[in-house]
Amino acid sequence: MSVAIKKAVVLLSGGLDSATVLAMAREQGFTAYTLAVSYGQRHSAEVLASARVAQTLGSVQHQVMQVNLHELGGSALTDRSIAVPEAPTTGIPVTYVPARNTLFLSLALGWAEVVGAYDIFIGVNAVDYSGYPDCRPEFVAAFEQLAQLATKAGVEGQRFKIHTPLISLSKAQIVTEGRRLGVDYAQTVSCYQADDEGRACNRCDSCRLRRAGFEAAGMVDPTRYQTAV
Amino acid sequence: MSVAIKKAVVLLSGGLDSATVLAMAREQGFTAYTLAVSYGQRHSAEVLASARVAQTLGSVQHQVMQVNLHELGGSALTDRSIAVPEAPTTGIPVTYVPARNTLFLSLALGWAEVVGAYDIFIGVNAVDYSGYPDCRPEFVAAFEQLAQLATKAGVEGQRFKIHTPLISLSKAQIVTEGRRLGVDYAQTVSCYQADDEGRACNRCDSCRLRRAGFEAAGMVDPTRYQTAV
């Protein structure tokens, strides 16, 4: 008897959200190909974290793609001349990286087609999402449509599905679900300006959302901070 | 008196088509930011050609983005274990690079947003297009829609336009138009397996289409071939 293998490409940044997504994809029975994108972000400790998480959660292949986005600038995450904000801001924040999720999904789509996967998982979130336009359901739907038209597999009749299992969850719901699935959040790095050991600043937007999530879920926060909290 | 500057990002591979597109964008009055993507393709001479063409045709900034697509494989253009075909094939050829134009347009979109350009030019062609799905008008229209939803600029009401001035031209029409605009095709490299000096193989699909284009236009073919024709 031969059992069909369901393959998926999972975008895995090494942060809290994408680690949870990987665990969810695995629970749904997908064989996971994990993809991290190193794009000159300040928080390269996140990329190292992605490899640890990939191994722990049973990725069959972990690929790090390198893109020199920092040469384009335009974001506090890729351009060291723009400061990462340490107080809440309104509107779309300076940590927005132009067209980032479009790029990430493009790379995932290309790899998916190569390995014969028609399911792509991405940890976008429209609740605690910091106001990024490319985390909204309408963006994801538009990319799914594009994938059909962009690829040989799509033209040949395969249906690509972009899975966004976190899209309507709060941070507290995400970590609660991740705990149930055995995610070790001590392995993950969410901070926008983590140090080389992956210790978090405890001041940026991403740190604030993460900390509040553990608090709201009534869970111990395993994050390693640069200074004691 | 201050004159508004119309900026555009122009994808410039260094081949015949994109050089013509750059000349057309310049004629339409756009200040051109040119973007080449080095993705581990066999024909890296093309990337060197892009810099020469950018300078000759008045690009204000030429950016080469590096992406390690060869690590994903899946195409004769990025994987040396797959041979470039030297006879016409049917269907979508093995030179198809999964999700390539989606990736290229993502990078162009990100840079466009950084420099404040809302016009992007790409030299896709639906006539002599070798059967690639991501060269079709419906793909381009879907990407334009995505761009609105994916970006801060789009959310704030800017309209992105993807210009495809070659989409319905034959190769002969393209080179005729390029000659009128002063494009020096001796600077361009189209071959899928050009040598390090940019000399063409004269056998691959891309060489065949290019040579036939000059012939049909009644123009001298300035291509430098590896062996005398």
C-alpha cells in the first residue's frame, strides 16, 4: 500500500508565529519544507532560530534564501539609518519592509513548484499585525490567484492554496495553540533588534506584542531578554 | 518652475527585450531606475551586459539584486544538471524558472516603493515568449492588482502600473523599435548559455528567436557568437 504524501512549503522566520504555523502544518499531516529568507534584516538571530525550530518540529528540508534587500533600504528592519521605534506608533510603521510578503511568497511558490507542493503556509496575522498591508486576507487571496496564473503547475491545473492559520488569532491564542502542539518558544526569536545570541530588546513593537501574548495566555514567557525584565 | 519627475523601475536583464523596454521608458519621459536580478542563472554574462546597457541608455541608478535561486533548482537556467534544449520543444520548456517573473516583479515593487515610483516596466512578450506562463497578460494584470494590496503606497491610494510595452510585438518589431530609439544591441546578451565574454551559443531557443528577429526585420545581427555562423 502506498500512501500519498501531502507536501507543503512553510515560511519559517524563526519567530513565534511561524514556528506555530509549522507545528500546525505538521499536525494537519503535511510533510514540511521550511523556507527562511535572510534579507539583511537586523535580526539575523531569527534566521539561526529558524534552523533550530525546523529541526525540532520535523522539517524534511530547511532552505535559507539570501536576498540583498538591505541594498534597497526603505525600512527600519533593513536600513540601519532608520531607528526601530520603541513606543507604539499609528499607521503603517517604519518596520514595514516594502513588498516583503510578496517576495517571501514568490520564493515559496518557486520552491513549491520545484518540490511538487501546492500548499504554502505563512504566519500572517491580521489582529496583532502591526498594520502591515501584506498581512491582510485580501492580499493573501490576491496572491493565491496570482499563483495560478504565474506557474507551470497552475496552468496545468494544480490549485495552489496559501494557508494562513493565524490570520484571525490573537497572540494569546497563537501561543496557547503552540503550547498544545509542543512548540518550544525558547527556541524562537521575535525581536526586531535581537542581539547575536538571540536575546530580545524588550522594547520594540514585536517584543511588546509577544510579551503581551504570553501574559494574556497566562503562560510563562520563555524569551531571553538582553536585560532582566 | 518645478517640473514633476516621473520615476519608473525598469527590470533590465541585459537581454535584447529589456534593453528595448528601457529605451521605450526613457522615450516616454520616465526617469529610470534599472534592476537586474542575479539568480544563479547560467548566463551571468547577461548581468554584466545589463550594467553596460543601463549606462548607455541613461539609467539614474542600476541595482543588481542577488537571489540564490540555483539552490532551489528546477530549471535548466539555474540547475546545471538539466541541459538547455537546442531544438524546438512543445509545451512549457525546461528553461522555465518557477515563479521567476513573480519574484522579479516583487523585487521591482519593493524598490519602486522605496524610491517613490509607481510605474514598473518589464519586457515580457506573449508572441515569441517560449511558452512561459508568467509572460501572459492575465499574469501581469493579476500582479498589478496584488501590488495595490501588498504595499503601503497602494493602501495610501497610489496606483501601481505594470508596463509591458513588448507584450504583443514580434521580435522583428522589437528590434525595429529599438533601432529607432538607438539601442546598441551589440551590448546585449540573450543566450541561455553565453560564455564569460557574453558570446552566444547560436543553438538555444533564445538565440534562435533573436536571430530570426533580426532576419525578419532585415537588420544586421550584431550578436557575437562562440563559433562563426
